[in-house]
Amino acid sequence: MNLKKMRTVTIANLGRENQVFVHVLGICSTLAVTNDLRNTLVMCLGLIFTTGLSNLTISALRSWIPQRVRMMVTTLIIAAYVIIVDIVLKATAPDISRQLGPYVGLIITNCIIMGRAEAFALTNRPLLSLVDGITAGIGYSWVLMVIAFLRELMGSGTVWGIAVLGDWWVKWSIMVMAPGAFFMLALFVWVVKGRFLRDEGGAK
Amino acid sequence: MSGRKPRSKGRERLFTVFFMFAVTVVFVAAVSAAHLFARDAIKRNESLFLKRSVLAAAGIAAPADGAAVEKLYADRVRAADGRHYRVLRHDGDAVYVFTRRGTGLWGPIDAHVGLDAALDRLTGVDFYAHGETPGLGARISEPWFTAQFRGKKGPFRPQPEGTGAADGRFDAVTGATVTTTAAGDIVNGVIADAPGIVGGGR
């Protein structure tokens, strides 16, 4: 039964209940870090780690967390994990850490983590919450990776820093700048919602 | 949550305070442990980053390997005082690398600027710390921007992107006028002050 629930949660997080293009959460980082695949992957791993562990911890503590300070407790727990991610990155991948700059620290304010903690971890068992956190993170990650792939390809003519489009390709500088992220994300949401989530269209 | 016995208001409050305190202690301890554990590695990375930056400003290509950078730096760089370094090049010439801070759009910009032995032409520039807008002002630390100063004679004036090839000219970053001006001011400031700094240090 538990396995079935985990499957349901996973499928929902990757598709119909996706945090980015259905709930439209975590958009700030979606816009900010997706101009380079490598940075995006590191950001995604950081987010998966944080959502998974914060969900697990909050769920394990859920029967003790006093109702009136629950936001303080969740923020504290999330912040602790994010700082650990930041420290580990600084120690092991200084270049990426420098490029991501403030965005790693800003994982704390990523609405997805707080959203999963509030909406899921406070009312579900720890293991299921861990699965939910990780899959919500993966749902966020695949969207970001697709956007980053397209932006890097069009904006710099490269994939993972390797030039794949030759000299004939005129680089669309706007794709690596902030406005490119808005265009890409909007197109992505349009295509996915219009093509695959049709039956639900306009329900909200 | 339903499994807990109802408590009196006072005890509930006390528990809340105690709980918050305990959770804080546990997580602050975890973060501190991570900090202590990674402190040396972070310090090493940061110093390596600065050493690479000094070498880049001197026009010396730094190797990818960390230990090789340390060795190269130890062999070639002599700190003269807090504000500049004397760097020996492969051809035996000494060049000077200066540290300078300028005012960017969002905060300070720190740079290493290298000048040749005659304090005449630039050997390299590296903007190693800044908080400029990613994709716009932050492009001053990209190779295309820093490389254009190498071998040129100052003082510098920014030109529209793609037209600043001559001595005393450099390509501005389109859409980042404040940052470009700051970068130009840093380089010009070093050129102006260099004789005084080097002369005073001798």
C-alpha cells in the first residue's frame, strides 16, 4: 500500500502536480540559473537534497512541532540544510559555487521546499515525505534541465560547455540573459499544458 | 498530532519555547560541524582562486592543477606590500600586479591589474570579486572582456562593443554602463597611481 502511495506521489510530482509548470513555484531560480546546464544541475541537486531531507526531518518531528511556531521550525530546518549544501559546494566545487553566487543561499526561500513541508510533510509519514520531497525536486529538476538545455544551446551554441553548433550559428545572446528565461519558461508551460495537460485546461 | 494529551496553556507555552530552543541547538550544531569540517578546504580554495587571479593579471597562464598553481605562485610572485605584487615572467622580466577596489553598480568590484616592468602596457586584468548583475555587468569577469586589455597602453576609454581594439580603448559591456565605467576607472586608477606605489615600495 505504501509503495502504491509512493508511486502516486512520484507520478504526480513529475507530471500533473509538477511544482514548476502546474503550481508555478520556484520560478525565481528557474529563471535565474538556467542559462548553463552545469550550474542548473548543481542547483537541482542542491534542491533535491534539501527538499528530501527537510521533508523527512519535518515529518519525523511533526507530532512535536507546536502549531504556532511551525513556520519558524520549518524555516530553521530548511536553512540548516541549505547552509550545509552551500558549505559543501564551497569546499568541493568552488568554481560552480562562485558562479551560482547568492542562488545557493536562496534555496532557503525556494517556495517548493516550504510548500512541500507545509502541504505534505506536516501530515504524512517520514518515508513517504522523503519520497515526496525527492520527487518534487526531480520534477523541478527535469523542467529546469530542459529549459537550460535549450537556453544554453541557443544562447551559447554549446551543450554542457561543449560547442555543438558550429560557427554558422548566430548566438542568441538574449537567451542567456534574463528575458530569455521568461520566453523559454512561458513557451515550455504553454507547450506542456496545451499538449499534455489538455483535459484539465482552464479548470482553475 | 491527535495522539497528544491536551496540556494546560502554561505548559504548552513552555513546551513551545523549549522545543524551539532544542531544535535551534541541534541544527546550529549540525551547521557548525559542517563549517568546521570544511573550513580548511574552503580557505585553500579561496587562496588558490586569488593566486590564479594574480597570475592571470601578470599574463601567466595558470595550470589547472591546484598544487602546480601553488608552486608557480611561490616561484614567481613576491608580495611587495599590501597593494601590489612583483611577478617574474618566464622571460625574466618583472611585472607588477596591483590590487584595486572600484565602485560597481551593486557594490565594490575588486580587481588585479598587471603592468609591465616599465609600467607602460597592461599585462592582464582580472575582476575577481564583484556583485554585478549576472548576464550583464558580471560579464566583466569573462575572458573576452579581460583579455582585451592585454598588451594595450592606457589610459582607457570605453567604446561600443566590438569597436575598442586600439590602444586606450576597450569594448564596453552593452547594457552595463555603470559596471563598464567602474572597470575602466579601476584600470585607469592603477595606471595613474602605479609609479607612486612602486616607487614608494622600493
